[in-house]
Amino acid sequence: MNQAIDPKLLNDPAFQRVLNDALAIQDRFVAEPIYAKTGKGFLRSAGVTELKEIKKALTNKTK
């Protein structure tokens, strides 16, 4: 299986946004299942400070 990213995608702004969002939450993903051996992990919740920063950034974008 080839893991290389298509060069056309690297220049696509939508792909760049998705990639940046994925990398931003990568440290919060926990691979262990919460309640049972479902094979699915979970995403740790963000702290209050981080959520405030995200909200502030979003409101600044809309202005």
C-alpha cells in the first residue's frame, strides 16, 4: 500500500485545512476504548482555556 500523498492534494486549500485540523487534535486522541473492547478510541476533551481560544479565533474570523 502506497502511503504517499497525491501532490495535487498538497496544493488544495480544503485538504490543507483538514490536515491542519487533524494534526491539531492528534495529541488528544486516545486509542484505548472507554467502556469495552469496541476497537474504537476516543477524543479527550479540550481544556477550558483551549476552548476559549478556539471560540475567540472563530469570532475573529467572522468579523
